[in-house]
Amino acid sequence: MTQNHCAFCDICPIKQAGATIEHFRPTSKFPLLACTWTNLFYCCHACNEQKGEEFEETLLKPDEEGYSFDYFFVINFSSYKLEPNPQRSEAEQKRAKDTIRLYGLNDLDRPEDRESVLARYLDSNNPDKDRFPYRYLF
């Protein structure tokens, strides 16, 4: 379903990044959802660890109807950080900010990694987007 990419940061191959299963709604707060399919996401260790047991209703859920990366986020190509899409409503921008913060999407050298990935992609003889992390860069 995720083509071996993290459902939140899109790193791949996820097996090298420490594959885990993210409980979108944490089991400590929502124990009845612990094994509910719609609460489970294939995720890298870094995203899972960053979020931990935190949860906010505003978090963006990657499988929610109408979700699109480009709708909620933009890339600042001078810093390679994710930012809320300024064309969205204040509430939608808050959802993007909360998701960036809780999953640490601009932490752990991720902006530098995005810059490196984009350079590798542009130099590639086989630019199959699914073979690269951060497909939203292309």
C-alpha cells in the first residue's frame, strides 16, 4: 500500500529506516483501537518514535478522504523544510503544522536528507519516483 515508504515522512526503503507500525490514535489513550486496521500505518522508526503516545485531533491522517500532500504542504527549497501550504485555510494550516511537529518532519537532518535525495534523483538515469524517498520533491 505504501510501496515500502513511510506513511508520514515518505522515507524509503522503510526496512532500512526501521519499519514499525504506527498506532495513529495511541493505544494508551484509545485501547479499543489498538488492532483496528484504520488506526495502523506502516511507518519508519523515526516518525513513530517522534510522535510516541502524543495525539491531537488535528493530525493529518494519510488515508483520510481528500488527503493530498500537495494540498496541505509545500517544500521550502531554500531550507528543504516542509511548511503548511499558505493557500489553505487557517485550520488546514494548523493541521499541517501539528503533523510536522508531532512526527518531527523537519527534525533529525530530514531537510538535509531531502536536498541530497533531490540531487540524486536529478542525476539518476532511471528516475522512477517510487525508488526514491520524499516523492513529493519531484
